[in-house]
Amino acid sequence: MYDSPDEIDTPDIKITPTATTSSCKMANLVLAETCEEAHQTEMGESTPYIFLCKAFLHISNHSGRLECILKLARAFHTIMQHCQADLVPAMYLTLNKVAPDQEGIELGVGDAILVKAVADGCGNTVNHVKEQYKKSGDLAEVAQFAKKGVMTLCKSKPLTIRQVFATFYDIATKSSGKDAQKFRQEKITRLLQRSMGIESNFIVRALQGKMRIGMAVQSVLAAFAYALLFAEHPNYRSMKPEVLQHELNRVSEGVQSKYHLIPSLSHIVPKFLAEGLSILNSDSLSIIPFVALKPMLASPENGVHGVFHRVGTRKMSCEFKYDGERAQIHFERKPGASEKPPQSACKVQIYSRNSENNTTKYPDIVASLESCIHPSVQSCILDGEVVAIDPSTGQIQSFQHLQHRARKDVRLDAVEIPVCVVLFDIIFLNGKSLINQSLRERRNILFSSGKFQEVPGKWKFVEFIDTNDAAEIDEFFQKSVAFGCEGLIVKVLDEGADYIPCKRSFSWLKLKKDYMEGLVDTLDLVPIGAYYGKGKRTGVFGGFLLACYDTETESFQSICKLGTGFTDEQLESLSSSLGDIIRAEAMPFYRYDAKDEPDVWLDPSRVWEVKAADLSLSPRHYAGFDAVAPGKGIALRFPRFIRQREDKSVADSTDSQQVVHMFQQQAVSSMTDTLDGFEKSQAGADDTQL
């Protein structure tokens, strides 16, 4: 028999690194748990899938983030005690994935196949399932209800976590070819035939790509970390709340830091299970080639004065900010290849900022890489920007021009849009991670060691100057804009200049030309709802409810309604493509004002770049709610659609902390402008008196 986590309902608050009695919410939740068994599940050799589904059901019915993480932690702890081999599949199932992001394996199955599979697997006709689906709008509920009326002559063995995961993996990876749809439908049908109770519901949710439990990577890693702590320290209940909270924070932050180095559950979870939490203090989990890590990102600033406020007296460097696509390039020579080899003796992979494998998109980069790398380099990971260029002039083209390039399976002899790679960092060399070295040290390796060289029209080093002089920075900024760049990236050179994966750091600051037009930066926002168009927009969506993502509560917070910046063609195209992600009701983790409720809700799966005049406090929108003023959020004034960001995932969208920072920067900028104006008016008054 196996216990499910106890049910405890408490409010959600932020966990702070320094634990005090008032900030020990997770510790208090843990210590307040009773020993009563909420559910019991018959266990076999492997963990039954129903056990995980019960945890999912609890989480989907509760909105308190800390409570849901603890529920998941208890489930993971139970799985660890019962069968450790089930833990990685359980974590992937929670995330609705079957592989790391870099493998690009998507699970989603179309409704047409699912409707047929539900009919066959649950003993109904296709027409009946379609009719019920049309009424309820929830195919998962239709499947669960249909299974209630199914009688079986003999009881089948319970589905296990590993069986469900393996079937999902087969559906996602072995479904190409003539009989692909038949293969998928048969796999799903057999799974549903063996399912019981709520299993059919979560099977359909997963296959639709709509788990609706709100458990993102950050929460799943926190739950795993807590489960490790419970396993290693069985006396944790005897700890004082502040001590327990400190330990919970420490292991959660440590596990997430290791995951950012190797963002693959298949790599890190077995290592933690084998070595325990002691691995947090060792180097046995570090960067490895061909496991794409999320890149370090820059925080926006609205002027040179803001840069000096952040950097202080530390030495800094200014680099051109190119208008292209971020590229993380992994390279490794095969054993025995001591001289510059043909491509067959090298392995090369190119990853985007959200870990998408872009290798087949850029065969020209792969073909020219050996010309850039010295034979002494056996392995490396390079960080750079891919930009489109005019081959006749060498002039950099716009990002929009680059977007016209095919997204995959490009033939080398059919490249229509030439590109150049601008290198600005190196994070791994010859088996050694470089992320703990300063930018100056990393850049010396990249630019000055002779291990890498520029190749005209193919590979170049970033344009930069090392300076702390405001006039020189401004002049270099103007030069970058004239060259066709977006502005500058200002980076700390020595102190605090480590490379921090998956981090938007204040050691890297971006100065974009947009800041001179008002708002410091564009925002990457997620459409969560749509409004039907009127007048000439009848028949398409005419407006949208946009949200930013809050990493603390893992919720989407409304920030504006958007209806400008679209061409008629864009609205038609967007209305058509968004049809696939319309949902019957709002997600439980959407925060919005009832007055702004849209005509249709959308799954949070798209990212749009939006420009606005400025940011303002709002009683109706929830971005950064309570962070600046009690009972108020932040909203965009006069938002305008710029483009859809196909190169970004929802996880890469602007978060609420960034919105708060932008609002605060705007306030500082306004104050500076006011003071400047006051000083000028006083100077003018003095001149008049003279």
C-alpha cells in the first residue's frame, strides 16, 4: 500500500532565502502535515500510473503553489522509496514531456485521432464522442465519463508510470510514415482500454498537450529537491521551522542550479539518486557538450546613467547588440582526429536560445566551422548571434530578413539567405567548463589565444570597446546603430563576471535604440484570450488579452488588451492559427479582471513582441501585482503588436519581475528628465538676470 500526500490548504507566499519565523511557509506546511492517509494505492513491482494521477488531480483542484509543490514532493518521495526507475518518467509526465527540450520531441496529438481512440478505447461511437465533446468542450472529461460505463470480463493489470511514459514516447517518436496515424490511434486506444478512473482523463490531457496542473520546471525541480531532503534527513520533523526552511531553500536552489548546467532530467536525476545531496558541493554535474543549456541574458537599461548605477566602478566592456538569432554552438572532434578533419570526423550541433536544435537550419555554419577552429581544440561550446548578411556588401540584414530562411532541413547548395556568426563568448573548452572564469578570461581565450579565428563573411568576433567613460559609451552606441545593430550590451569584465546559465543578470545590461523612443525595451508577452472583431474586423479576432509570466507563483498576469499594430493579413493568419489553442475556460493560473474577460480563452503557447508608450499603475491588470503599489498591478499604455517570436518559448517571455524593473527604470528616467529640465530652467533664469 502507498500513501498519497496529505491535503493541506494554505495561502501561497514567496519563499525568501533568509528564513525567519514569518517567512517559513513551506517549512510550516511540512511540519503541519498529519500522518493520516488521504489515499491508498495497491502497488506492484512498478509504481501504478493511478498513483501519479491522484497527485495530479489534487494539484489541478488547488491553486496554492506551495501546497501543490509539497503534494508533488510527497509523490516523488514515495516513488523514490518504491522504485527509483519510475522517477524520471514521473517527472517527465508531470511536465507533459517525453524528452529534454533540445531533442525537439513533441507529444501533441490531433483531436481527430484522439476522438477515434476515445471512441474505440471507451466503448462508444465516434459520433457520440464528438457530440459529447461539443457539449462539454473537454475531451478528457468525455473519456473519463465514458470509461465509467465500460464493463470488462477480466480485470487487466494496472497501468504503470513507465508503461504510460514508454507509450507516449513511442507515439511522439515512431509516428512517421504511411501508417503513422493508424499507429498512433492503436497505441492510444490500447492505453485507454487499460485505463481506469481518472487515468483516462490525464492520458487525454497529456496527449492534447493540456495537462492543466500548472507545474512548470521550476516547481518540479523544487518538488524533487524536497523529496531528496526528506529521504536523506528522515528526522526533518524535529528541525526548527527556520532551520528546515533554510535547508529547503538550499537544496531547491542547488538542484535548480545543477539543472541549469545540464537541463536534462535523464542526466541529473540518476546522479542525485546515486550520490545524494552531497553532489551539490561537487563538480560531478557540470556542463557537457550536446546538452544545450539556457543562455545568460542581459537586463534592459534606459540610458548610460542606469548602466553606471548598476555597474558602479567595476570595469566594463561594451559590445554591439546584433539583430539576429542567438546560437549556442557545440563542437567535438571524434577520437584520433588530430588535424583539421573533414566534417565527418567532427560532431556539431547548433541550439537556439530556447534549446531548439537548429543544426539542419544552418548547414552553412556547420560546413564553415572547421575553418574557424584550431586543430588543438578538441571540444568547445561557443555563444554567439547568427545574423543575415548581404554577401555583396557584407552589410548586416534585419532579423525579419533572417526569418525568411527555412526553419529546418536546409540543403547546403540551396541556401538563399547567407548568414554570419558573431562570436562573443565561450563557456566550454577541451573538457573544461569556463563559466566560473571572468568575462575577460573567457574572451581572451576566444579572441586572443589563437584557438579561434575570423572567417570573412562566415565567422567574426563581436565589435567591442573596454571603457568606463560615458562619452565613449555614447559614441560607441551611435556607431552600433549606424552599423545596423540594435544598440549595445554592456558587460562587467572582472568582478562578478561569471557566465550564469538561464539567468537575466545585471552583469549584462542592454542599451537598445528603442529606449530613446520612450519605453526602455519591447516586451515578449503571451496571448491568453481573444476578442471577436467588429466592423471591418468581423470574422476574425480583433483584440487580445496579453499576460506576462510570474515565476514565483507560476501564473500568467494580465498586462494589457492589444488591438493595434496588426495588418489585416496578420489578423486573418493569427485568427486561423490560434484556433488550435482555443480552450473552454481560463486556466486556474490566469490572473485577470472580470471586466476584461475575453470572448475565447487561449492556451499559453505563443509569444508576441509588443511595444508601448510606457508603463502605468493599474487597478485592473495584475502584472507585478502589489510589487509597486498596494492593490495595483502594472499595465502597458498604447501597446502595439510588433511580431510573433517563433524563436522564443513561453518560458522565455517577459516575466513580472522584469516588468516591475522596467516600471522602476521608467520612474527613475522621468525623475532624471525632470531634474535636468529644472536645472536648465534655473540656468536660463540666471542668464536672464545677467
